[in-house]
Amino acid sequence: MSVDFGRTADDYARHRAGFPDSFFARLASEGLARPGLHALDLGTGTGTLARGLARLGLTVTGLDPSAEMLAQARTLDAEAGVTVAHVTATAEATGQDDASFDLVTAGQCWHWFDRPRAAAEALRILRPGGRLLIAHFDWLPLPGNVVAATERLIRWHNPEWSMHSGTGIHPRWWTDLRSGGFDDVRGFSYDEPVAYSHQAWRGRIRASAGVAASLAGDAVERFDADHAAMLARDFPEDPLSVAHCVSIVIGDKRSPP
């Protein structure tokens, strides 16, 4: 299945708000993000993670291969009153100097990379003592909930979509960091429900890999109509409370002896 998030950049900017405030509060309280650090956000997309880091006082560069997504990021940065540098490049070949960042982040995107190459590149551009932080904010399909019903509908319209039935936890990312030469690999997770209006949930789903990033325009319209009907029939409450999980994995670049 071919995926191009540039095709859904508008919906992505409007309806994928990114990580919750609790995520950034946790990064700050644990000293993972603090003023003065230089951070590179891989696969930054519309820049939600990069903006959050900039608000915490970090100097941030957002990197993404999609010019359309970076254009949305620049607009949203200006609206938020934050400054983020932007680079069009890939996680596997960032074009950044050796040992030039204190923190490298990857939010909602590590699974799209050539993970061994991305880990090696992160290790190269991190300063000794720097950290790679992989974060996800995933919806949770639970028996009878709106996520499970929505995932069934996506699979009916797009049988090639395989990113369903998630748990919010990604054990492979731990192995990626350990195998990539990072030390003291550790992490945490917690659940956080998110309120969505019907309209916003439809937009959030259109902006997913299984819908507008991979289906043709007429197929997206058919899906969206079926989705609206399903929500009105089976989940009339508005706003919806949608179960999510925040998960974070961190690895350190060893300082020289």
C-alpha cells in the first residue's frame, strides 16, 4: 500500500492535533526536554511535536520529506508564535552535522522509517550524552468502542491497510534502540482519552494512512459518507470520548570515558 501524507496535509493540520499537554509536561518534569537543548524532530509532519518542544524553550529543527506537510507546519508555527527551523530530508539521511543535537525525537513516525538506518543516523548526529526519544499517541480499539468500529470500516474500504488492532505499546522500538547502540533504554506509557466531535473524528480518520493518504479521492468520499452514517447510527453521543495511549521509549548516546 502506497502512503503519501502530503495528499491529506490539510486534514492532517486541522484534525491531528498531536500529543496532549500531559506529554510535554512529562518530558519537562523528567528533564527530557528543557530550555537550551537543541532538538531535531524526525518526520515532523505538520510540526506538532516540534512546536511543543519549542514552547518548552528548546531550539528545534523539524525535518520531513514532504514539502506539503512542512508548508502546513510553517503556517501553524506562525499562528502559535513559535520559531522552528525546517529541513526537507529523510530520517535516514538528515544532512545534519555529526554530534550537533542534544535530543532527536520521532513522534508517530518511527514505523515509516528504515529503522536500523534511522537509529544509526540519530546516533551520528547526537552529541555524547544526547538522547533519542520515540513517542506514539495511538487510538485504542477496544470491544464495542468507536475506534474498533472505525477500524472495521477502514478495512472494508481499504483491505490493504494493516495498521489496525494496536495496543499503544511498541516493543520493537526498544529492540531498535538497543540494537542501534543506545544505552539505558527505558520508557513509560499511560492512557489518555481524547474528546472528538463527529466532524473532528471524521477528519482525524481521513488524515490517517488507511484513508486519504492511500485511497483515491472518490474512494475517500465514499468512506467518509459511510463513516458519518456509522457514527450517527451507532455512536450518537457528540463529542465522543476516544481511548488513546501515550507511549515513549528513550535511549542515550554513551558519553566518552
